[in-house]
Amino acid sequence: QVQLQESGSGLVKPSETLSLTCSVSSASFSNYFWNWIRQPPGKGLEWIGYLSYSGSTNYNPSLRGRVSISGDTSHTRFSLTLSSVTAADTAVYYCARSTFSGADVWGQGTLVTVSS
Amino acid sequence: DIVLTQSPDTLSLSPGEGATLSCRASRRITSRSLAWYQQRPGQAPRLLISGASSRATGIPDRFSGGGSGTDFTLTIDRLAPEDSAIYYCHQLGHSPQTFGQGTTVEIK
């Protein structure tokens, strides 16, 4: 059974860089998109971007060039970096696997708080 | 960006009743790129419907999706207490991907 697990720092200072990793078990990277999605406390879902099975990336323009998603060559994990964070970046961050039709596997989510 | 507007914001229904949730897109999207999720408190979203009408693995047939173009629906038959959750629609066909604001379903 495919499982995703987020890990990384839960507390980041303003203006610093948020870094998270998603570990992928029992899944092939092929034919899927590997996404980061976030949810501020008490609010809705926001797509951050994805790394495709071919290695290309696609990001939400709302993040104004602060975001980068990369994968390792073993295809067992992929990572998110978000620079120059502010309090508005405080959220639960999810990694998720998707096709063109939906995101079928999600991690449990990890809360990242931006605070000094 | 494509804006997805869900209605109503909240539904309060009794067990056994049926629910119809709406998702309207600000412009036409392909049916194959519209999904619905259920999110219970403290949990990650769970895929219910992909491609507008295909139930995900393990989803009861009480859940069904339909629609095309700009108007999509999620129907839940015979509501059960465990259906109490927030339901989101999601379009993956146009970048950036976007989500609706969610419909809260409360079971009385």
C-alpha cells in the first residue's frame, strides 16, 4: 500500500526558509505527479506545486518564485523549500500523489508555524 | 485562475437523508480533471471522486459525482453519521490547480 509521510521543521522564523520532505513508500514515481498542498488553520486547501514523473515542475504563481520542489534520484522522496516565509505561510503542509483526475494518496500532514 | 465556488456553505441534515453539493467553475473545465474530497476534522483529505464521476477505491456507492463544463455535483445518498465532514472540489486541468472553499455537511 502506498504511503506518504511528511517530515521537517515545525517552526520557522520569519524571512527564513521552510524545508519539508515527503517520503514515499511502496510506490513508483512513474505516471504520477507529486504535489505539495497546504491548509492554513481553519481555512481551505491551496495547491503549492508538483514534481512530475518526468522531472518537470509546476508551481502556483501566487507563491511568487519563493517555492522549489525537487526529488531524489532514488525516487523515494521529494522535497519542498519555501523561502522568505511570513506568518501567512503558517499551515498544515500535505504531500500528495495525483494523476490528471485527482489526488489519491495523501500524507497525514505536518503543521509548520512561522514565528520568531 | 479558475475559481471554484461551492454551494451551499453548510448543510445540516438528518441520518438517512440525501445531500447534493454543488461546485461551479468560473470557466469550462474538462470533466476528467475534476475531483471531490472528504476531510474529517484533524485528518488529511480523502479522495472520493475523480474525473467528475469515478468513485475512488473503497468509496461506498452512496457517493456519486456528475456534471460537466462549469457545473459539477457530489451526491451523497442515505447520509450516515460518519459523513459529517467538509467536502472540497478540486480542478487539476488548468494551472494553477484550485480548490473550492468547501461545503460543511453536518449530521443532526
